Amino acid sequence: MARLAPDSNSELLKIRAERERLEQREKQLLRSVQSRGLNEIVRIAGLYQLDADRISAALSRRTERANPGIVVSTGRKVDPKFRDPADPAKTWSGRGKKPHWVQHLETAGRLDSARISQRASV
């Protein structure tokens, strides 16, 4: 690896020191701005008699509206209703996006042939 000339090395050290100083200043300014913003939020919350739970719920709803493609699962599992005849390891509950094999069976009008009988799943 080529070595830098002494004056280039010195300039590089100065730039790095300046960058470090600017990063520290940025962090300081960000803390100050955030602190003022938080104080304003607390002032407005008091003015409208809003508690932390109501504010948190409103922020959660805003996040959900901003990311409509994100689905929050309830965590409840349901039994599969269909099994792929070509690969019995593949199943589908009848909820959510249809797998390709379900789409093909549906197009062919044979989706009922993949239905898992209630008696077999008990």
C-alpha cells in the first residue's frame, strides 16, 4: 500500500478531527431539538388533558396507517383446510394469500379435491 506524504497525512488527521468535532456538535444539537420538542409535547398533552396511554395509542395508529402493508398477527393458529395432492407436506388454512398450488387447483376447478375432511383432522 502506498504511503501518504507527510503533509497529506497531517491534512487527513485534521479532516478526521474536524469530522469528529462536527459529529459531536450534531449530537448536541439533536439532543437540544429533541428536548424542546418533548417539552412542547408535554405542554400540549397537559393543555388537552392527554395521558401517555392515549398518546401512545395514537402513535401506534399513525404507524399502522403509514405502513398499511404490515399485518399485525393475532397469533391464533388455525387448522389447515386444504392439502396439496402433489406434496402432502404443503397445506393452506384458507386464510391469507393463496399458494400457487391452490391457485392452479382453483383454476382447474378441483380445489374441493384438496379439502381436508373434518374427520381426518380430529
